[in-house]
Amino acid sequence: MKKILLVAVLAVASLAAYAQPRAVGVNLGAWSSLSYQHGFGESNMLDVAANVILPINTGVGVGGHVTYDWIDPFNAPVPWNNKGEWHWYMGVGGSGGFIFPHKASDGSTVNGSWYAGVAGHVGIEYDFWFPFQLSLDWRPSIGVAGNNGIGFNLPGLWGGIQLGVRYKF
């Protein structure tokens, strides 16, 4: 019994020593979002973002992005690390959401619409020497959108430029 307990304690201790870094924060832009990042080792992370689409010609909406990202891909780290660390990343995943019905600038009512598709993620981040992170991200989304029919989600290509602020834990 003591050996089983010792093995269990050692297993839990080794898992705790290999804990994955995580970060939570906000991304500010035309599609502002709450963001959660979960690291898998030093070179991969899962990025989950719950978006709020602000009323800039498109109405108010909600959505989300989930991407699997590679950190410093191609073994090409950012060369100017000083007190903190610079990293760049890129990844792919999915996105989807809904734009609520709203009034257009000419006073007419625009029906609500939905969108879904493949999402990309490219960004650069600065990790401070304390648990804080700043990033500049671009999250393009290519897919379909619809309200009365199905069409191409063109605003998804340029709407995802954001400034990120996160707490790392």
C-alpha cells in the first residue's frame, strides 16, 4: 500500500512540475474578445476566443474562434529578446457566430445573419518578466455567411486585427 501511495504522489508531483502555461485576457479591435490560451509544451498552444462584434456598419453580434497555434514556427524566434521574451505564432482552427438584426445607416432594418468557417491566427507577443503579455493578432476567417441565403463571409478576412492584453498563470 505504501508503494502504491508513493508512486501516486510521484506521478502527481511530476505532472505538477510539467504544468502547462496558460493565459487569460482580452483582445481589443473591431471584433473584441475574451481570450484563453493553453500551452502544450513550449512550442504549441490552443487559443480560444469569445468574440463580441461591435456595431461598425455590420451590427452587434457574438461569435468565437478556436485555433491550434505553433509558437516560433520554423525555428525562427524573434531575435531581439531583452528582459522579457518576444514570440510569434501562427495557427488554424474554426470560427462561427451570429450578427443580430439591426438598423442600417439609411434607417432600414437588416435581418440577422450567421457565419461559420475556417479561421487563421497570426501574431506577435511580448511576454514580460512578470506574468503579463501584450500581443498584436490577426484572425482572418474564411467561410460562409447567410441570412436569407448563403454567401461568402468577406468581413471575416479583415475584421480580426486585435491588440491583446493577457495575464499568464
